[in-house]
Amino acid sequence: EYGKYLSFLDKKYGAHDWFVWSINNWNCKWNAFEISREDNTLTFHTINNSAFHLMLTASEKCPEVEIVYETCNEDVTVVGRLTLKAGEIIEEVDVEDGSKEEMLLGIQILGYTPDYIEI
């Protein structure tokens, strides 16, 4: 019976547990947190991975909207800024890993002041 139930969940949702569903749909295992909205800017945090897949899906579903997606992990070592429209990347800020530019972009995304982190 339990095996049938898991099979049902796989067919209906594409996964039989929250972890697999989260990875498949959000590319991270937990939901967003520290969510805020101001005008047309949505800010949120995720753990372990960025929400690129979610932003790309939103861009596909709202093709007339231009989405600027910024991502930065807590130690400012994975940083990026993309502009998406109609499910495509139309602009990308490319910074070299470990560079001063990466650090400056990261602290800007996180809302830190430059003196908060040693550059």
C-alpha cells in the first residue's frame, strides 16, 4: 500500500517527498525566508543554492516582464546578476571569482557597506 501511495505522489507531483520536490522545483531543499517586498522588488533568502530556476520559470510565465535577478551567498563567494525576459538571459554581469569586483557586487546585493567586509 505504501509503495502505491509513493507511486501516486510521484505521478501527481513528480516526487514522493518534500526534499525531492523542493530540489526538483526550487533547486534548494528549503523554502525562502526573510521575505520582503518594496514596490516591484522582492527580496528573499534561500539556503545552499540560488533560486535561479524559480526566477527563470517566473520569467517564462510573465514574458513581458523584465526581471533583474541578483544572487549572493553569505560569504560573498558566489555572486551574480542576471536580467531575464521571456525565459531568456538577456544580460549578465560577469565577475571573476575571488575578485574585488565580485566582493563589491556581493556586498551591494546583500546591502552591506564596504567597511562591513574587508576587501
